[in-house]
Amino acid sequence: MTIQFNDETFRDDYSFRNSDRAIKRFPFPFHEDSYMYSVNMEQHRGGPSGSVYEKRFDVDEHYLSEMRDRAIVLAEDPLRCQSLPHMTLAGWDTLELIMVSKSEDYPDLFELHRDGSRWRWVNKPMGIDHTFTFLDETTLPCGPLEYITRQAQGDYAVLDQRGDMLYMDAGMVTTQADWSLDFDIGMDFFEWHAPVPLAHEMGIFKRALKFLLNVQQGAPARRLNWTMTVNPLLDTSPENYHKWGIQKTTLTPENIGAKQHLRVELQTFYRLPRSNALLFPIRCYLIAFQDIVSVPKWGRRLHRVVRDLPDELATYKGFIANRPMMLDYLSQYDDGLPTSPGVWPDLETEPPLQR
Amino acid sequence: MSAAPQKARAGAERIDVTVSAVVPVNDLVTRFEFTRADGRPFPPFSPGAHTVVEMQDGGRTRLNPYSLMSDPSDPTTYAISVRRDDAGRGGSLFMHRNVKPGDAMTLSYPVNLFPLDRRARKHVFIAGGIGITPFLAMIAHLEHLGGAWELHYASRNRALGSYVEDLTAKYPHKVHAIFDEDGEAIALEDLLDGQPLGTHVYVCGPAGMIKWVHDTATAHGWPAENVHSEEFLAPQPGKPFEVRLCKSDIVIQVGENESLLEAMERCGVDAPFLCRGGACGQCETEVVEADGTFDHRDHWLEEDDHASGKKIMPCVSRFIGETLVLDR
Amino acid sequence: MSTFQFPPSIRSRPVYGTLAPRPGKAHLMIADAEGAEAILSLAGQGPGLMAKTHVIYIPKGTGETYVDQLRALKSAQFYTGPTYAASVQRIRRVLSDAHMGLQVYLAGTEGLMGQAEAEAIAAGIPHSAIQTEHRGSVARRMQCVHCKGITEDVMTDPFTCAHCGLNLFVRDHYSRRLAAFQGVCVDAEDPGNVPEPRELYS
């Protein structure tokens, strides 16, 4: 099907909206009525037709607007995309993976024509038709990682693997949940996760690392993560926190349904074939509370998860101060009925709100 | 999350191939070249990677890992070199005696447990015998990228030095061939001395050589992170033993000439694996109950894991005793 | 003894040890202020060590207190610099000429050790092979995550960024590449509500 691309903003007037179709395919992250950290990995080999899991790199109605927002962020702060000198080959690996995947998965939108090392890349939505030499940086307008991730939704961390450890050695990070690539670049897996509470003690990172070290070529993996954001703001960076932090205080009982957003990351993991690095795409999906509660099952469940989340996690995810107001709002959509297992909306089988 | 849970099959993804060439290299070593059965290009691979070759030997499936030695930038061909081991368990003999051009075989996707450290200012390779194979791919790769390298290659004599003529002819200033029968030896202390900061050393060869390089480098003040090695352990034969697999709820017999992992596979248990050589950690298995002695032969588990008797790597390790119950 | 026991912290925060001689063809010791004490102690442990050693010392506030004692170690080379900034070109020159087997020993304040460590890592020595020993001031080198400016010798939390003037709180999250801890705006969600600064570790 052809995608209708929205013309919308993720800043200033925040005209971002999800269509009905986008709401129904939203990657709701809670498979039961409570949440605790887990490694929760599974194979990334497609998923139900139309879902965000179906393609290797999901392209949706927000594509063009997200790419415009990325360009604005990079113009203001070029340090959001960096690659340590030894990661150039991994950048080419990333370019190859995304170009091959998108041209195979969305042949009506993207084309890749390869004649030896001479490649022609056509990105119809963005109006790009460019011929370059694979593995020759001088034939691209910028580095290979930056070139392709200016055309692909989500953040990208590129992890070097050395001696049973992963290192955050390159990335494109403009839609992050409050971490700084410029600060964290070069860190090992435990170091860049150091500020996360509880999970170290639970052994989560040790197990996750062991899993990720063994992600093999041809067998990608995925998991979900989530947090909360006031306003549909993609760039919740520490760099700009002194500018956007104040927005957290603008919530009122009247505007919370439209302003408060659940922010879900679809994280995928690919072994890159030429460099043996690990590509870690972090795709951000935003949804307003008022859109979540339009799905009765999700409304019931989100209330229970937010209510029962340990304080440390609510603090780390940055919504401890707003939690009471969130609960006042969400409780209207929880009638106490049981919910069906799994993440799907189950609109046909779950009862409407009983009040 | 479980959006669309799919069970992973044990081991890496597989590729169906056709044997395109069988080339004797010398009295002991033969090169096997493969093309893809479906005619598509092979996936690119990183130098140092190995593939697990599936051999259908009568009723028995043999799975042996071999380093990919072909040029990683050539997507038409994968190549391995196999040294015939007359005293081994039969995998290399099967390759030498039975595999002919045109045969259909199955390879795993490449898995790399011996990658280049791409930060290195310079790469120094030390090879013993058939340990030359991963370095052939690394050298081809670095030549494309313009990376600095040198090779010190010890073999028994010139006739048994696989690819030594090609290498010395092509790279006369970078390749240093050493022949044991001429009374030569790698001048390790000299070559470690005077390397620029940021040099990395890679060694592939017999266990004794690997230990010698690690020990000497440490004594010369080299950081452990700058010294890399790969040694595939072939599962060694041992006395037969019996194992109960509690999740599968069966009792299996491990024969003298098969590994515990192979015995599980023979009995239809889908056990995880990647390297089948005690190095990758993928097949690590919990011990539920044991009355006897473990014969740990892997490089993966820590010493205290070995001592605890709570874990075993079924690809290479064995057991001697009355009862062994595994969580598999 | 000018030692301080840092409280346990998160995984990215550096942990310092005690310098001990290691085998090597050449040795580079870089210290500031009370870090001289760690060098003096190290020199006594390895006979012949100093004959293969280049010592780079920045007295900072300690003036001449340790200089004569360090000179008396008769290292192969001995240099005192007025500031780290004045010494860094020399450090880079020494590292660019060095060979594998060089041992690096760092002692003194976190700022000095962190900056010298970043130079050694860039030259090709993994951080796990670089020895460090903290001595003297517990002041921190802080990067403002907003304007990227570095504020040296921060002693209080919160503090004012020397570049952009924002009020920043002191995190334990540390970047080895930048040789700095992270400072983040303390009053972003409530402008003007800045807690009274407290001395670090008080």
C-alpha cells in the first residue's frame, strides 16, 4: 500500500498526530498489567502484516517529518552524529543493510541498483537519486552512517565488539530518551548503561550483553523499551534539557490527554557482516494518552502499569512528579475488568469501557 | 513483548552450497571452494570468521568449523582449507576422501570469534601450520583497506607450508616464513620489541604456540587486550557415558567418538551451538545433578565454573562417573 | 598521606588503585600536586625502574614541596611543567614516539589522570593497562552537557558552568574520552530554584 506522509512538527506548535491506522499499529509495550525490567529479546524476522514488526526498517506516515526534524537537530548540533575513526567500515555496513532492506521491503519507495561497487540509490519520498562508489567516502556528501541515517527513522548506535564486550563507538542520535552520544561515545556496554537504576543489581545487563554478543549474521533480534514524554518531542536530549525540561510542568488535568505521550522504542540488533560490529537501531514511536485510551484494553492496562511502577523507575523515566495527575486521568479508563494477555489491541474481542 | 515469537533454530543460519573446486594444496591440506546453490551472492563476511560445514557421512551428520580463507570482498566464492587428521574423529578424512566437485553441502552463515581490532595501528599475525587460514582472509581485507600488517608463519617445511609460496611472492617484505625442519624458530622477542604503540598481535596455531605468544607478550609489558588468539578444539574421544536430559525427559548414551552435543543432536534434541569448539559459549548447559568427574575442555567457562560442577559445555567437554543430569 | 576513599558508585565512574611496577621496556609517569607521593612510593619498589622512566610532574598548588625529592629519583628524564595545558604537547610527543611495552603510571587529581589517560588511550594503550592512583584534591573536571564547556576543579554540587552560566548538578557519569564528569542543568523544570551548593563528599 502507498503511505500518505504527514506534514507535521515535533517542536514549537507540535502538529504531530497519529492516524487511526497508526494508533492501531502502535507498538504497545506492555504484555501484561505490570512492568519490570527484563531482557525480553526475540527474533526480528517479520511480524503480522501491517504491524511495525513486519519490515526490517519500518517506514510510516511520520517518515518525512521525522527526517526534517533530524535535519534541524543536526544543523543546530552536528555532534549528534559521530563515528570514531575505526568505525567507518561499520558505517558502510549500515548503509548497505538499510539500502538493501528498504529497497526490497518498499520497492515502490526505494530503489538500489548495484553494478559492482557503483551504486545508484533512489529515495522517492525524499527526492534523492544519487550514484556513488561503495566503500569510497569521497563519493558521498558526508560519512556513510550519516548519509543513510539522515534517510532512516530512529536513532542508530553502532557497537564495536572486542574481547566479549560491546563499545558505543558510533551513532546518529537525535530522538533519544535523554542520553548523550557525544558524552557516551567510546564507552563499554556497562558504562553507558551506568545511570540506569536497579537493572545492574538484577543482572539484566550481564544477561543482555551475553545475548547481544551472540547475535549472528542473518539472525537479527528485537525488544521494546518505553518512557514518557510531555508533548510529541523527538529530541529529548540532555543537550537541550534546559530548554525542554520546563515543558514537563505545563501538564494540567485539561490538557494531559493531548500533551502526555507514551514513548516506545523498538530496538533491533543486527550483526554487521563486513565489520563484525553490532547495529542497534532505536526506533521511537510516540502516542498521546487520549489516543491510547481509545483502545479499551490499552487504557485499562496503562493505568495499572503506571500505578504500580516502582518509584525508582518512575524517577528514572522522568515522570515521578506528574504521576498523580497521570493516574487521575488514566483511572477514568480503567473499569477493573481483566485484560487479555499480549500486546495487541484486540478491539474485536475486548469489551468497551464499562462506565 | 512477544509480538510474533519465533523459535530460533540451533546454530547459525544455513546456506545451501555446491562444491565448485577441490584443490590439493600439499600432502596434508586440501582447499574446498563453494558457490551458492541458489546462484545468489554469498553474504559478506568479516575476516577471521568461520563457517560450520555440515557433512552427511552415511547416517551421521558431522558439523565441523573451518575458518573462511577466501577474500571477504568476493561474494561468488567461500573457501576453506582442511588439514587431514588421520588420528581425528573423521571429519577431515570425510572431506578429503568423499567430497567431490558438484556435491551439494550446507554451510552455516559466517560467525566471527577472531575479529580484527580495527583500532590497531598495525596488525602482526603469527601462524603455525594450518593456523594460516584466517590470516589469508585478514591479509586480503587489509590489502583492500590499506591497513598495516606483517605475518610470521611457521610450518614444518616448505612443502607443507600451505600457501607459503604465494604469500612470500606477493608480499616479500611483509611475510616471514619459518621452517621448523631447517632449525628455524619465530624470533618472538625481537618482533614484539619495537612495535609502535597500538600494535595488535594475533596468533592462530597449536595450543603451545598460543600460550607462548601470550606469555611472552605479557612478560614484555604488552596489554592483554592487544594479544588475540583462536584455537579450535576438536572434541577429543573419551570413554562412553550416560546422561539424563531432564527437559527433554530422555536418557542418552554418549559414544567414545562423539561429543555430548553430537549425541544430543543424534537423539533429536535441539541444543544451541555456534562454534562447536568450546569458545563461543552458546551451548553452555546447567548441570542438575552429577556423581562423578567432569572433563572440562572448553575455553569459555571460568575456572570457578569448572570447579563448581554446575555447568558444562557439551561441544567439547565430557564426564566420567555414575550419574549426570542436565537441564536440557 | 593525602588519600581519599571514594564512596562506591556507578559503573562509569573511574576506580583508582595503587601504583605498582610492571615489566616494560620504558616507563612514563605523569603526576600533579600530591600525586608526587605516589611516584615516590612507586620508585622505591622497583630497582632499576627509574633508569628507564620519564617523569612529567605538574606541582599545581604544592610549589616546590616535592620537586627536589622527585629529582633525586634520578629518572632517565624529569620534567616539571607549570600547568597541564603547558605539558600536554610534550606528553603527546612522548607517546607518539613510544613502543609497545611502555608502561604508563598516573597519579594525583582526577582531572590530571583523566586527561593524561585520554592521551594514552588515543596513542593506542587500552585503559585497562594504564595504572592510576588518586592523591590530593577531590575536585572534579566537569563537562556541561548543554554548552560542552569544561569547568576545571569543581568542588561543589551544584556549581555554575564557567562557560554558559547554567547551574549544573554533578553526576557520577564519566566519559574517559572527554576526561570529565557530566554536569546537567539543576533547575530546568523549576527555573531559579537552585539548591544551596554543598562541598563534594560533605
